[in-house]
Amino acid sequence: MILLHGPAGATLAQFGFRGQEAARNSMQEAGYGPWTIQRAFGAAKAAGNWAWQREELARPVPFIRLEDGDLRERVLSVAEIARLWDADMPDQ
């Protein structure tokens, strides 16, 4: 998702603060909330750390600080859980 809103053709190593800010702004303008933006940036950061630990990047990629978003938490009722449990599974 973040790659759709980041600088065109940029690699993670080239995804500096300006590109990250542009991606964040683009995601906000597209209607994504803070929690979704945080999750997308978290995935990009994890990918960067993975590449750095495998020596595919010379250094870890620094990331901008993002505003905290409200976590989406919803507890299902017993009736909702029962409906999920009883639902037919699609053919594979």
C-alpha cells in the first residue's frame, strides 16, 4: 500500500524523509486513517530491517515519526462467534 503512495520508482534505500512525508500525505488525502498509515509504514520498516540484517542495505532506513492512531478493537458477541462457526466454508 505504501508503495502506491510513495515516490515512483524509488527503492526502499532511496525512500528518504521527503518521500515518506509525501507518501504519508498522499495516504491521508486518499482517506487512510492514522492506524492504517502506521501499519503500512511498519511493514515497510520491517522490510528495510530485514534487508539490512541480510546486508542487502548498507544501513537501516530511518523513518519519520507518525501520529498515533486509535487501534481498532472489537470484541465479537457470542452470537457473532456462533454465526462464524456455523458458516459454510467456500469450496476450494
